[in-house]
Amino acid sequence: MQTFTFDSDDLGRTEEFLSRAYARMTIGNGSPDSSRARMSRGVLGPVSVDELDFDFDMSYAVTPLGRICLGLVHEGTIQDHRYQGVEDAFGPGDVVSFAPPELPYAGRICSARYNITMLDPAVLTQVAATDDRTDGSPVRLTGHRPHSPAAAERLRHTIGYLRDNVLADPAVGEHPLIVSTAAQHLAATVLSTFPNTALADPTAADRRDAHPAALRRALDYLDDHAAEPVTVADIAAAAHVTVRALQYAFRRHLDTTPLAHLRQVRLSHAHQDLMNADPTQGATVTEIAARWGFHHAGRFATLYREAYGSSPHRTLREG
């Protein structure tokens, strides 16, 4: 995991820094008495989470980022935000997609404190139910506002969890399963928040392909690759079906999802490791849980107790 901070009242330095952190841009100052800019960033694989604070009225014109860029306003406003075909303004509590990855955008920050969360667009396609019989184009967001207040709240919660729990732990980057899981969780939340080009419902062909043999191939793949970062697209490819067909097969035959089943497989491996570990040699529940992609200790303990009727600490002690 990478982190850095920036703090300056020099407009030229701020423009240079923002151009390196995002994409080439020009900025201007509409508040001559102040020009303080502060920023902190945490990077976890294909995800970055930034906190920015500008105490002046700053105009911006940004070249295409090439990334999904989400904005969450804490204080102040963002005015005159515009890109091709869109013009809007955002205030405290608003969570939006700033612009499609391939388009430039511009606007004005008005003494605002806000969050920017960026994601590699390829992760959207990896977790989306894309149609393998189309031209193979990536999944795109087709709207910049959430489709409902409840969806917006879920995205705000996900961003806050990444910032305050996952990125707050410097050791997280050492665990590839946590990195993969966090990125996929954010991507899935983005897809459930904004209108997009992914097709969620299975087609007739998907329903036909969601047979037990495909499910067995998927289950075998998960058993063999549980220790590796795995996406829904990886599982579907191993089962020789579309992501939609895979999701339908798991729902139809097991009443679960591919990633929920993967979590149970990893939980089983963590259980075995806890039973085999020796706490007198330094083994800990936290280390074993992280090894299998479980970052939040409380959540891991709850899942473990539901599955095995005991706490992970007791299993480690008693073997």
C-alpha cells in the first residue's frame, strides 16, 4: 500500500502536484487572499482514496483521467462542473461520478473539503455481468448521479470503510486477497449505484448454460485457487460460461453467489490453519484471517462463529 500527503499555499506547486496525481490540468484562484491546498492519498492496488481540502475558490480544467473518478463532498460546494453533455453542482453529502474516463471535465471548487476515490475501469468489467457475445467493449457508467438515495448511501459507506479501515492499516498491501476483495467490492458497489451498460439479467442462453456441469467446474476452480486473487470473470472463464450464467447457476443450485461461496471456501482454509497453528510460535488470528482475505477482525469473528460455533481465538488456543 502506498500513501502520501501534500500541503501548500503555492498555486503553481498545487497545479503541478494535481497534474501528477490525476491528469494534466490547469487551475486558477478566485480567492486572492488564500490559496491553501491539502491532500492525502492511500493506494491499494487498482484503487486510490484521496481526501482534499481547498480553502479557496479554485477553477479546474482536467484532461481525461482514464479512471473511474468518484467524488464525495464533505463541506463546501463544487460549482459549474461540466463535461460533454452534462453540467451540475454538488454539495455536502453528494456522491457522484465526475466524468467518464475518456472525457475531459472542468468546474470550480468553492472552499470545499471532499473525497476522490478512483478505480481502474477494468475492474468494473471483471465483476459485471457482461455479454460475451457482444463486441467486447468495457462496461461504462451511463449516468453521473446515483439512481437512488439508498444506492448513494451504500457507496458512501463503502468509500468510508475503505478509507477508515482497509487503507488505515499499512500492512494491508501485503495481503493480495484483501486487495483483490476490496477492489471488487468497490466495483460491485459502483455498478449497483450508477446506471451502466452491464446486463444484469441472464439471457435464455445463460439459463441454458447454468447447468450442474458448469457449476462443478466453477467449484473445482474455487477449491484450487482460493489462495489467489480471483474475480467473477476468472471463475466464469474456468466454467466456460458468461458471468451472468455463472451467477444464475450459483443462485439456482446453491442459493448463493460465486464470491460468497469463495468467502466460505477461504473461511474453511482459515479454520484449518487456526486448528493447525501454534500460538506459542507467534501465530495470531489476525495474521491467519488476513492470509485468507479477511481484514476486519470483528467481521471475521462473526462469520467464523456462525460457521463453526466457536470463536477463532478459542480454536487457535485449543487446536
